[in-house]
Amino acid sequence: MVQYVNFSLPITIENSQINYSVPITNNSRQIHKGFTLIELMIVITILGILAAVDIPAYKDYTARSKVVEANSMFLDIKTALMVFRSDKGRFPATSGSWSSLPGVITYNSYIDHSDYITYDEGNTTGVVCLSLKGFYAGNSDLCFKYFIGFNGEGWECTSNAPVSSGTTVLDRYLPRKCRSYYMTTL
């Protein structure tokens, strides 16, 4: 006769009159190795949300840093233009003497080339356009312009100076004093 014990498996040994019972333990604990699918999906979702917020912010940050670098590189050009203007009483012509000025940027990591443009008859106002490369796809000739103020007291910068070529940098990428709304409040 076979006896059953709680959670036991009966074992009968042949040619024996004794019945043995081996208890089966209900040990449902298993060692957890790795991640479950739901955990991985949650992590991927969180990373996707962070990327959706951070990537546009990073693009804006890099665009602003390119404009700031171009702005700082303009200091050498500004000095060369002011020396030329004080020596000759005028700005250099659009072609010819511009490329021979010291400090003129021809190539840089963020600046593709620099152009000098004059747009007034008396040649008393000069505009410098720095073309930024890799600024946005399809717009490699984005420029911001600098010119001597009409009162002759130093340089002003704007993204809306009248020039014949190129587009303008959006106000949000320009330094605060160069933004169009700032210029109208002065």
C-alpha cells in the first residue's frame, strides 16, 4: 500500500516491503538573470523621451556656439578695417584690397569664408558677411553683418543689414545686442 504525504512523491522500491516518500519542496525562487522585456521597453521609452528633448536643445547650443566663434573672429577683421579706414579715409573696395587685409578669415572650422560688401555711395559704411558652414542643411551661406553706425561711433551688428547675397541668421542665435528687437529699442 502506498501512502501519500503532503507534497510528496511516492516511490516504491521493488522487492521491498517498505514504502519511501520523498518530499517535494515548493521552491519557486529562481535566480533572476538579465532584464525582462518590459524593463527594456521602459528604458528605451525613457531614452527616447530624453533624446526628443535634448537633441533639438543641443542643435541650438551648437548653432549659438558657431555664431559666438564667428563673432569673436570678427574682432581681427574689425581692427584691420579700422586701420584701413583711418589710413585711407574710406573702407576698402569690395574686391582687391579686402583679401590682402591682415586678419581676414578665409577658412575656419565654422567659417567657410568671409566677404566684404559696401552698399553706400560714399563708401563710409562697410558690411562684413561671415558665411557659416554646416549651420543648417541647405543654408551654407547664412550670414550676419556688421557695419559702422551712421553716427560714426563704433560698430553695430545686425542680421538685417542690406546686402545683395546670402540670408540672415535667426535672432535667437545672435548675441543679444545684435538681435533686431534689441536694435529697435535703442
